[in-house]
Amino acid sequence: MEEENPETTRELHETSLYQEIRPTQWPIIYSPEYNIGFLGLEKLHPFDAGKWGKVYGFLKDAGMIRDDTTVRATEATERDLLVVHTKGYLNNLKLSSIIEGVDEWSINVAQITEVPPVALLPNFIVQRKVLRPFRYHTGGTILAGKLAQERGWAINIGGGFHHCSADRGGGFCAYADITLSIHFMFDRLQGISKVLIIDLDAHQGNGHERDFMDDKRVYIMDVYNRGIYPHDGYAKRAINKKVELQHFTDDKVYLALVDRHTTEALDEFQPDAVVYNAGTDILEGDPLGNLSITAQGIIERDRLVFSHVRSRNIPIMMVTSGGYQRSTARIIADSVLNLKKQGLIPCEEAENAPKPRIAIPRSQSEGFLARFKRTCQSQPETNQNAASPEGGSSLTDT
């Protein structure tokens, strides 16, 4: 007798992540909880852990979105995370001993975030200031899968933790949000049985590759710099379309590769949905990506991917992943605005939504001083760390 597939018999748990949204809301997901900042330790990692709030603020300044026309992410619970993660892995994020019998510190999280002093902090602080924001990102990525099927597209302004797998984290990725989102789609959305991952972060997406190693329902296209982290030879076995770049690859070569291989992957696999990991660490000058793609090259890359996918009427969800320069927030926002200009992410009801008559709570709105500070600090000549619109500060090797 044929062995029963456990993926089709998993009991579905009750979750609040698959929320319903109004027609007047863009399928653009964000939460002020995304932004990470505590005691200045976030500055010990090159990642700008307040970039998500800056992206959101730039889109508001451009008049594209408002607080009432976007979607607020909710935090993924332990039960949500257990759809993919092992209980042992989640427990290891909570406690790890430095001294035998003293389980109060955070060695594992320090290794994942690549910020050694985190190991000396009590775990309850790390849970609140680091892991809780990651769980909000993860909730946003899971929701993006549902909204993409309903609206044809969705963008999570955060997420893209592609170095994390079911039982191991790394590279500032604590939860496997891409894997989780795909499993939620398989389990809960009718008509989704084949998913294509297009991973265009500068780093190899070894987390989701390990998770889907033997899963024929998932096709992985990964375009990355072969000379940088994570050098995961085992995970490469899961890549269906592998494009390894040399250091300092430029726009002309890169865009031609993305264009050709995206077309080939879509034609070969014919997916029911696409997960697009749109890292901006390919930007020239990025200290970890070591490629030479211009800001305009990133904007054109995103246009190419959305154009190919949307022209085939395939739902696409985008996550923002890595990017280690202060200018990347502006580039992400400009790319989203360009996708709107090109007609690739329409939402007429949200564009024409009347402004609410009641005041937006201060906790969800950006004050003049915060907006002025972010505008000043987004200029290329400054090296200062801008505060996020929602008060978050800047902490992935995504």
C-alpha cells in the first residue's frame, strides 16, 4: 500500500496570522515591531535593523500608502513556528548555559545574530528586543503568501531570513519565515501545490534549501556570490537553477542572468506561486555582498521579476532580506514605487481610499521630528544611524 504523505495529513492549528484585510488596504505588510534596537548593541552588526521603518516612512512620504491602507503584521506564535521548527531548536533560542546549571543566557542567539555581547544578556531581554521582532517579521511573511493568492501580489517590508532552516539558525536569521510561509500555503490555500523560490539576495539561501532538499513541490532558483558566506555545499544540492556570481559582477551581466534564468525557471516549473527574496546586499559597496550592482540595477531587477511573474498571472510575494548600507531603505522604497508606476502592483481601492476622519494613534504615526531626522540621515554623505519612523533603532547576514 502506498505510504501516506505526512504533509497532507498534518492537523491544522488555529492561527491569527491569516487575517482578512479590507479592499482599501494595499497587500503591503509592516509592523513598527520589526525594528530592532537595544543598548546600542545593534550597531555591532553591519545590518541596519531600523531599515524596515525607513522603507515604510519613505513610501508614506511619497503618498503611496497610509497607516490605514497598509496591513499590520502579527507575531508568529510558538504553535505557528512549530509547523516547521523543531521543539528543540525553539527551546535552544530560549535558554543556553554558560555555567552548568545556570540557564539564563543567550549564547545561541548571539551566534545567530553575530553580535557576541548578546550572549551576556539575560534571555528575557533578548526575547523581547531581538527574537520578538523576528517573530513579527515571520508573521508578516506567512501572511504575504495568503495575500498574494488573493490579490495577485504582496510585499512584506521585512522578512527574508533565508539562512534559517527547521533546526538551525545563522546569518542573523532566527526563524525560517520563507519555509513557514510556503508550508502554510500548502496546508491552507487551495490551488497552491507548486511554489518557486527566486532568491536574489547576494548570499546563498541555504536555510530554505536544506528544508526543501527532497520536496519536489518546491523549485529553487538561487543567484548568489559564490565567494561569500555561507559556502553550504550540502544545501546547494537542493538548488534547481543555480547561478553563481563572481565578485564585482555588474548590472549588465547580472540583469541578463536574472532575466534569462527567471524566464527559464517559470517555463520549466510552471508554479502556482512565487516567493521572491529581494535582498539589496547586491548593491555596489555592500561590505558583505561584494557585488557591483547599482541602485537602478536593483530597481530594474525587481521590475524584471515582477513583470515575468505577473504576466503569467502567477501570485508573487516579496520579502526584503539582506542589505547592509544605509541607502538600501531608500532603494527598496524607490523600487516599490517603480513597481506601482509600471502597473505591476495595482490596488485601485487603496489608492482612492478616503482619509479616515479620526486621528491615527500616535504609536502608529510618524512625527515631524522623526520624519525630518530620517530624511536627513538618508543622505549618502552621512554615516549616522537614523531612527525608524516608529521609534525603532538599527540589528542579518541575510
